[in-house]
Amino acid sequence: MKTQKWLIAGLSVALAGCLGWAIAACAPAENENENPPTPPHTHSYTQWAYDDTQHWHVCPDDNAVDPAGKSDHSFVNGACTCGKTLYTKTNDTVTFGEYPQTQVTDKNDSDKSLRNALSMAAGANPTSAAPGKWTSYGYYRAGVVEDSMWYIDLTQNGARYRGVYFDRWRSYDTQHGDTIDGTSYEYADSNQDNNGYTTNTVYWFKYEPIKWRILTEKNGEAFLMSGLILDARQYFSDPLHVRTVGNDQFLPNDYKESDIRTWLNETFFDLAFDTAAQARIKTTAVDNSVTSMRYEVSDVACDNTNDKVFLLSYADIVNTDYGFNADPNVKDMRRQLKTSDYANVQGVFSSDKKGTQGNGWWWLRTPYDWQSYALDVYEDGRASRDEWYSYYDAVSATYNGVVPALWIRL
Ligand SMILES: [Zn+2]
Ligand SMILES: [Zn+2]
């Protein structure tokens, strides 16, 4: 269409020249004919664009931004008309936030080429002297933070991936070193090798939506727990040290002063949720009283806390309102949780027994009676705490899983 138009215009100018009118006008006309100016483009702002918090229209031809400006998302059932999704809800699950979970394997050629592209972008493998683009997890060995396990976050074809690399086995306990009484523990006690991961190898994990189980729902709000064990880490790094802060003493299994509480509300909170998602997470008054421990009295209970993200308590995981069996000695399927690939590379305990294969142990926020220990849930869903048997671990154990819980505004 455009070409035809300009041919006709050129023809009429040529005719004008033949009639003997201003011949000088012919020259610029011919020049214009060779390089016709682009007719003015009228934007049509028909396409949505958005970031974490706002949306706006753009012209699909040139991505010009609609001068009408940007406005905040308006979510109905977790979705905005612009295409931004905050959460997806079914009867008993909510998909919300993102975390590295499934490993990128070599199952097919496209996975292989994806891994190669990611590894190229990640550059040289990190060392403590030259980490390059990688970030150290800063994990403990024998009570000291060291650089022997790293991560890198990259985007490839619009999807996010996390690379993980370690040149020594992660210590299974923050207080343990490589040897105890001359016996090497470094290799034997990390679950990383049991889970199929080895030193000096780069592994890639895809950021995927976190699937949460709805424990209860009321007044447009839902209480959620992660459906998978997402990560592995210690409850507190120093199992023997009672700290004195001001006039207060904090035991190693004090949840308020624990590493895991900080990690959940800072590292995990920032990594898993964008600003729009963060705004939907309620601050919960977390009960750390003897009631949450199902005790009458206890000298290891700590102050209540106000948290965005927290661990479940002993009282929570025997609460029938949340769908759990009231008896902690029952092998409750609802308490049996699988470990993600990403938790596995971190060295989480993941069962290889028939019947519980792929299930892990996971921390509760509830302290055990002795100050260096906290409760956890066993691979078969038992979580008893009685005079015959109790499931608990040294707070410094790094092989227990993290199962975040939170309240979300729907
Ligand atoms: Zn345009
Ligand atoms: Zn929007």
C-alpha cells in the first residue's frame, strides 16, 4: 500500500515537470521518491506490560508506553487482568511464590543444552579464593563459617534457575568438622552423596511455584504450609552456648533467637516472594508458649513472636482442624513430606526405604526438653515426644528439612 501511494505521488510530480512548471521542484521530489519518509505511526496501546506491583499498556509495534501511565494491579482471586498472577487456589492447595525445586537433568537434548547454556553464563566454578559470579552460602563447619558451597541465580529463556556447586561435603552438623577422634566424618555423614550429589559438579534447579497445603481458611485468609520440604538447615548453629543479652538468657533451642527464624523471615521471604506477594503475607502472632508445646509447664518455652513466615509447632501437627492425626505416634500420611531436589543437594535426610522413599525429616519450631535440641517430624509421619521415644535433633543438625508456614490474604 505504501509503495503504491508513493508511486502515484512520483508520477504526478513527473507530469508537473513535463508541463514546464518549476523544474527545480522535480529534483527534491525524486529524492523523496528514493527515500520516502515513514508516514507517522499511530500507536495503539493494546498490549499489557507489568512488573511486580504495577501494570500499563504498550503499543505492540514498538513497545511505546501508553501516556495514560501505570496503575497498581487489581487482583481478583489472585489474578490481575494484565496477566500477572499472585496465587492460584484450588480446594486444598495454593500455588504462591517461587523457590528452586526440580533439578535440570540430562533426560533429553533440550535439558542438556539448557544446562550447558546456564553453565556457560555462570562462568568458572567458584573457589574460596575466586568465587567469580557465585555467592557463598556461608555454611558452618566446626562452628566457623566457611566458603565451600555456592549458588548463582540466572534467567534463561524467561525462566529462573539456581546453580549449586560445592567443593567439600556440607557438614551435617554446624559444630562438626572433618574428623572426630581421628575418624573422618566429612564424607560419610553428609546426606548429599546418599541423595546423588557429589563434589566439584555444577547442578541446576528450576525456580518453580511453591505448592502450599491449606491447613485452614477463614475470613478470606488461608493458613498454609509448604507441601514439600524445600530446604535443609540448622535450627541454631551453636548447640551448647547459652547467650546472655541484657538481662535475658537465651537457650540454644530458643525459637525467637534461632537462626532458622531469621532465615525464614529474611532469606526465604526475600527469595520466594516478590513485593506484591510479600504484601499478601500476614504478620502472624506466633504462639511459642507451653500450649504450643502441649505442655503444662516447661522451662524451655520462649516468648511469642510476630512473623511473616514460621515453622509449625508440636501442637499444630496434631491439630485435627488442620487435617492431622491427633496421635503423634500414628504414621500420619499428612505429616509425611517429600524432599525437593533442591533440599536434597543441600544434604537433607531423604529416606530410601520402601514405603517412605523420598520422605524427609522436618523441623518443628518447638524446643525439646533439653536446651540443645528441638523437635522434628520423622519420615513416616511420627512425631512422638514421650517417655519411650521422642523425635528430636541437636539444633545444629543441617540435615533436617525446612517446611515454611504462613498466613496469606486471599
Ligand atoms: Zn506504536
Ligand atoms: Zn495488573
